[in-house]
Amino acid sequence: MDPDGTQLGIKPLPEALAIARQMDLDLVEVAPNANPPVSRIMDYGKFKFDEAQRAKESRRKTTSSSIKEMKYRPKIGSGDFDTKTRQVSKFLNDGHKVKITIMFRGREMSHPELGMKILDNVAQQVGPIAKVEASPKLDGRNMTMVLAPDRRAQRRTGSQREGGAAADAGATPTGQDAPGPSGNGGFAATPQPAAAAASSETQEG
């Protein structure tokens, strides 16, 4: 088949490859088990990109949102704080809400400002991708806050990253030739989109 889906009939492999090269496109086997096998002339790079976009959209629709929990101590070290907060960012980017819990022990209960400071720092760190859904409150010996993904902010951040990556990719090093066209006249396997499901878990530290 040609790029428009028009059947070109049964062709020997060398002839089919020659036709694909003339169009500066790829010859992709789309039905290897058919008799004879069916191939299509296409831009395989664009095909892979479209497949990845469809798979991403499918994962976005099937991923079930859940509430994760991340626990901090009032006297947590900077290293542990950074590690836990990076995990919070990952949960938010995956579409989950996150309950932040500050656990007080003994005399720490007399210093709730320590817990507030940690919650403020977490909210500030994830501010570009999240919003505070439930403000900090005391719950027994714990102080909690709930963060939710900010979809609009995440899209803006993602667009900015993609724009920067595209600008970097467009630069050609001095003394080197720019990449050639996508056509390579070879066979390529059809990628299979995969769906992912998120699991709920509680991390304690």
C-alpha cells in the first residue's frame, strides 16, 4: 500500500523497496502473517510518534487517581526531605493526590510551627505542578495537608520543557552534517502501545 492506503498490488521486495526510496519513505510490514505479507509505504518516524501519543493518551484515560501519603518528621534532615519531596512530585505528575503528614512525638507537639514550616516548604517545592486542596490542620499527634495535581500548570511546564528540548534538538554541531531524511528503505517492526496502571501505596519515613 502507498501512504494514502491505495493498494499497489503484489510486488517483489526489491521493487517495493525501490518505490519506497523514490518517495523518500520507509517500507513497513504491517501484516506479517498475511499471505502474502502486507507492507505499507510510510514515514516510520511519524508513525512511531503518533503511536506514542495514542499510548500516552490511553494511559492518561485509564490511570485511576488515588490518594498517596508521604510522612515527614519535624526534625527531618535535608537529604531525606529532598528524597521524599521528589517522590511527592512523581505522585503528582502521575495524577495522584498526595496527603502530607507531619508526625509529632513527645515534646514536639509543643512546636507545631516546625510542622507548618515543613508543609510550607513542600508546597513551595511542588508549587509549579500542584495546588493545596486541603489546608494544613492538626489531627491528633499529626499535622496533615492534601496536595492535588494542577493540570493547567503541568501542561504549561510540559510545554516549556518540550519547547526547550526542541530548540536543543534543532541545533547542528559545527562541522557536522544535519540529520538526513527519515527514509531508510528498510523494514521496521510495528510498535505495540502499552497501558499502565498506577498502584496506591503509603510511604513512611
